[in-house]
Amino acid sequence: MPLFDRYVAVDWSANNTPKLGANSIWSSVATTAAADALTQNHSTRRQAEAFLLAQLRASVDAGERVLLGMDFPYGYPAGFAAALRLRGDAWRATWSYLSQRILDDDENKSNRFEIASNINANLGVHAPFWGRPQNAMLPNLTSRKQVRYRGQDVLDGLPEWRGVEQILRACGAAPQPVWKLCYAGSVGSQTLVGIPVVDRLRNHDALRRVSRVWPFEVLVPDLPAGFAAVIHAEIWPSIVPFTHEDGSCTDERQVRAVTAKWRELDQHDHLTKWFAAPDNEAARSEEGWVLGVESSASAQTFSRPGRPMSRSTTEHHTPRTPSSRKPLPALERTPCLCGCGNYPRGKRSRFMPGHDQRINHTTGRRFNEH
């Protein structure tokens, strides 16, 4: 008997304007009854929230059990709630704190950078957030990382990583810190505008009674068939192979792959293993965990063939050393005429793409001007 009747995976976004297509919000809905998943592209966070609310309410009314996963951290490194002097359960207090302060309108305009700057001001020398648009003049939010996080040589302040991210890093993956709000692969902004959405869905009048957040409120859920239930869980779509899926962009293929994987595992009674992972108090009380990530740094977790390793396909990885690269062909290849030392793609090309527009500082003219 499967745990769930419906599976919903969401690729979230912190875009500042309405957007469709790649790098926007995509959702996938799969059921035990249907052979294929339904994918939707949402141009704004408000539209996505309304869609998810309608899905959950209809499912609960039908007595269905739903697994809803969204791809941003559901918690912050241990100590964040205490640093803000929040009372009560750390995760719940943090969610309430953000829900009361983050404003996000119908056109995707939010005040997340201002809220992060205010938090930094409250935390002083150990202000954790960084990254902002160049035109955002916020005195307590730097554009580049300057804070020193708690570690071997820093005894106070906040950690840079949650426990689950340390596991991912040990396995060779490349997660991004939740404190990073801008630039390639960042997830901090998605978290600031995403947690209030999950909080509203979790505590909606029509859903509160049957909703739980994993792993804060429940670990391996006991969900008898015929009784409505909603389990919210943090996901990282890249841990599931997705290149075989149909879709207009990577985001769509990833969420389709996640719901397909959940359904496959659930049909064979293997999905429960994904819920049993967190084995430490910090994960269960404040930091949260990524559904499907094992609690020990086992290389087998992420070394299966075809399994992607990075959280975002746009992240930059450390390049190979020159000694590991294949030597460039010596024949029919000449260096780029702009002088950069690279080789044009075509064997008769004179410039790398775009390099023909570079300025020659000796002559003051473009390289392609002769």
C-alpha cells in the first residue's frame, strides 16, 4: 500500500518580475492513478501559491494523502532563531518571523533584501546574509561575502552550512549556503520568499488539521488510506536523474523526474526510507533536511551513474587542472587574434565568439577593425 495518493514537486524562483520558461516556477503533479504527470509553469509566486492551495484543498476534500516538496531550505543553520531571540520551537518561530515581515506582491516584487539587511543589523558583527543587486543601497547587506562563519577558527557567530549541506558537500555535491542571496546558484532569496508560502499552506484553515512538515513535525509518516493528509518536505531535484524526462527546460524535466521517482518508490514500498534520514536534533528542530539524502556521508548516496551533483545547473564548478585537459590540436588551429590565448571554435575562425568586439588598448580600436 503506497504512502501517498498524490505527489507534487515545485521548482521555486525568486524572480523580481513575472517570468515564464527556464528559471521560473515549475510544478509537477503525479498521482497513483494517472500514468503521466501534469506540469505547470507559473509566472509569479502568488499564482504558484494559489495553484498549490487549490491542489491541496481538492485533494484533502477527496480524502487523498499528498506529498508536497519545494526546492529551497526549510530552515537555517542551528542558532539562527536564538540569535534573533525568538521564542518557542526554533523552526516554527523562524517561519512566523519571516511570514510577518516578508512582503511579496502580485508582480514578484518583494522586500527580501531589506529584511535580510535588518536581520544583519540586529546580529551585528556576525551578520550572516550577503549578496544584493548593485543598485540596492542597503548599509547592512554587503554585495560580497565578508562575514566569517563559526568554524574551527571562529568560536562564535552562526555556521555557514546546515548539517544536510555538510553531508552533501562530503559526497561531492555543491550546495549553496542559505545566507547567499544573489548570483549564480544562490538559494537564499528563494528561502526568504518561499518559507512564508509553505507556512501559509501549512496553516491554512482548510489544511491545518491534516498538514505536517517533515522532519520538524513528523519523521516516517503513518498515513492510512482514505484519510486526508499533507506532508510538506524540502527537496533538492538534482539528486534524481532527469535527462530522460520530456520538458521544455531543465526545471520542468527536474520536477517531472522527482514526482515520477516518488511514485515509483512508493509503489514498491521504498519511499519510507527517504523519510527516515535525519538522525540529529538540529535537523529535527531547526535546520530541516533534504528529502532523500542519507544521514551519513556515504559516497554511494550520490555516486550512481547519471546522477547530477549540483543544486543548480547554472553553478560554476572548479575547472580541471591544465595537466588533466586534452592537448589542443596543433594543426589548423590558431590562437584568438584578440590575444587572449584561447582558440576559436571553428578551425578558420579568427576570434572567439564576442572577442572580435573587444578593445585593443594599444590602438584604442576593436580588434576586428583593420
